[in-house]
Amino acid sequence: MINPRCAAYALLAGLTLSLLGMTHPTVAEVAIEVLNPRGEIEFDEVYGISPRVPDLAGKTIGLYGNGKGGIKDFLTVVEGQFKQRYPTANIKRYNGAFDVGDKLAQQMAREVDAVVYGVGD
């Protein structure tokens, strides 16, 4: 049910606006600019995939673990497989966060010939 007092106020407001000439606003052109919420991303130089190391015999292999549960045991098994297949290969272990970071990545690039990046959970 409509409240008579509210209806009276609405009628009064409508009459007032019509008397003031405000019932039909002037139509103007509206321009809408649509923006992409993802923004613009500038990329660094893109590098292709590094070539495979043709033979791991005598090479130094880096094993990187992100410190999550299970990764240490997993990399121990991987290390055993490398030692079994490539007895002259050296294994070097690294640990850290999911993102290796520039400093550690550069260190690994100097110290090893290939890297296995392990993510445990």
C-alpha cells in the first residue's frame, strides 16, 4: 500500500520540478572512454630456450628446491639418479623461495652447467 503522505510529497516534488523546467534535461552527447583494467605491461628483453647440454658427464648440475615439504626428498632421489647415470657429474644444491631472484640466478649460472628446478608442496 502506498503511503498517502509520501505520494503527496512525490506529486509536489514533480510539480515543482516541472514548474522550474527541470523535468526534461537537455540531451548532450556523451563520450565514454573504456580502459583496460590490466594496464600496459612493458616487457624486458625476451630470451629463447637455452640449448640442452649435450652430455652431463663431468658437468656440474644444480638442484634447486623451493623449501616446501617433500622437495628435499624428491631432489635426493633425483640426485641419486644423476649419480647413477653420470658418475662423473658433480651435484650442487640450492634452496630458496619460489622466485630464485637475480642474485642467486647469476650465481648458479656461474657455478653449474644445468639446473633442475624443483617445486614441492
